[in-house]
Amino acid sequence: MIFQVVISRPEHAHRVRWLLKHNPVVAILGPRQIGKSTLARQIADERRNVTMFDLERPADLRRLEDPERVLGPLKGLVVLDEVQRRPEIFPVLRVLVDRPRSARFLVLGSAAPQLLAQSSETLAGRIAFHPLDGLDLAEVSPRNLGRLWLRGGFPRSYTASSGSASLHWRRDFIQTFLERDLPMLGIRTAEPTMRRFWSMLAHVHGSTLNWSELGRSMGVSDMTVRHYLDSLSATFVIRQLQPWFENISKRQVKSPKVYVSDSGLLHALLDIENQEQLDGHPKVGASWEGFVVAQVVRRLGARPEQCYFWATHAGAELDLLVIAGGRRLGFEIKLTTAPAATASVRTALADLKLERVDVVHAGTDTYPLSDRVRAVAAERILDDLKPLG
């Protein structure tokens, strides 16, 4: 059984409202079932004149067979859910929003702009994008950190009545995503092939990519591996963290790190059912790293192009480097209750000229470790890390 619990997401709602004031078209983008429709309904309920279309409903698809005729007379707010099913609507929206006193359009999509090519090509200067990720600590409370880590941030997974119900939902999501969602977006890779590839990525979660090794394991070329990876990244289930290069004498790692975007999906792909199994799994440290990196990035409000990792071939590394407005902040993630200012942290602090390094750990306290290095408890992220502003 899955509880239909609605968790408030006020920061996302506030941002979408602001974007709608300043842009004729706003797109909320994120994976299926992440809460886009719930957020759109919340915003729609605040307005008097709203028309909603769900493009997964055959009746709404039929209504929009002639989109200009149907959408043209509408005023107020028009919501188009699962818009990737009708990308030909985007050129029509360009015509409509250029008319005086046009409606505002809120479109919801389960694919990145590069898969919705017409949106960026025909609506340039008219559309704003808002990414919607899974639930975070600010939305579920730090006291629920363990549950959020194990189950992930998909609302129906997080709010399930039991751990087994949550895992069942995630397994069904993976099956539906591979069998229906990817083909609907024009990604025609066979389901068993993409399932195997996604599972392989789960086993290298938190590691730098080795294209050739993945290609040999799959029996395909490096270019094919890149295509598979781009497909999963563009549908928000895989996240790549790019490496940072500094003009120093050390040889630096130049391949991106790969993460399964949602910790709950990672655990389902690894067949991890409960916290006990997670604690004993070889990927527990990498799972914690990916989960905490995502929480830190969201707390800071950092954009993807501001986030990197850094590593040298000699072994120095930094799990997360955030560069924003002249500031350089470093983060090292440790699944321990007794973190230390390691030689690797000190090297990163000096070579990258960082403002500070925070070692985010699994304990309960925040305290200094050395000059410009402190231990930050993951459950205190909201208190001890400030948004970039």
C-alpha cells in the first residue's frame, strides 16, 4: 500500500510563481513521479482562470490535435502535463505567446531540454526552466535523514506505508521507465540492454567513468556507451559530476563521476531492501556520498555548472567543489562519526585556494578540525550551511 501523502514544497512553488510573472512559458522538468503535477496543481489552485491538459489522457491528446485552435482563445494559466508527448506544441506556443494578452503556459516534462529540442529552438527568450528534484532534508526534516537516504526522494517511495512497499514502488518505477518512458521519448535501446547498463552504473556509482571498460563489459563501442549515458542523464535518472582542472603541476583526473540520481533507485538497482543490508553493502560509502552531495548542492542552491569534483592521480581528491561568484567551497563526504582533516583535504585546500572545506559526516555535531576545515554533521546541513544567495 502507498499512502497518498502530499509533502509541501514551498521553495519550488515560490520559484515557479516568480518565473511565471516574468516569462510567458515556464517548464517544470524532472523525472516521472517526482511531483511535477502536484506542484502544478498547487499553483493552479491559487488562480481563478486555469485550464489543464494531461497529455497522457487520450481525451486531452485528441483535444490538442489542432493545438492552435484549442489553445489560442484561452486566457489565464494553461497547464500542459507530460508535454514531451507532443513536442510539436512548442512552435504553436511561440506563436501564441507573441500575441498581446496571451495566456501564461506552465508545461511539465520528464526530459531535459536537449530531448525537447523544439522548446529551446522555438521558444528562445520566452521560456524559463525549473528543475524539480526529489524531496530533500528541508522538506522532510533532518530527523528523517535515514529514511530519505534509504528510500530516496520520490514522494510515493518516501511516503510508502512500509519499507517493502517503498521498494516495490521503486522496482515498478524502474520497469515502467525502461519499458515505456524511454521508448516514448524516442530512445529505442532494447529494455534488457538499458537495464543491464543502468545496473552497471549502479555498481560504479560515485566512481569516475571509464568509457572503454564499460564498453567492453557491454560489448559495444565507447560512442554507444556515451549514447546510453546521455539518454539516462537526459531523463534525470543519472547525474554526472564534471571534474575541475587547475593550473598546477599535479596530474588531475579528467573523467566525470557518475551517480544514480536518486538514492532509493540506486538501492533498488543494487537489490538493497533495508538499512541493515545497506550498512553491509560494499557500495554503502558511495551511496552516502551521492546522497549527501545532492543534499549539500540543494541547500547551497548551486547550479549544475557551479558544481565539480577534483582529484589527482596521486590520490588527493575533493568530493564536491562549488565555485560561485568568486567563492570556492570544498566538501568531503565521510560515512563516519569521527571525521578528520586528512592530507587529501589539506592538499585540496592549498592547491585550489579554497575559502574552506567542510567534511560532512554521519555524526551529530559540527565543530572545527583545523584552520578553514570543519566537521559538519549531515543532519545539521540546514543549520550550518548557508545558501549561496
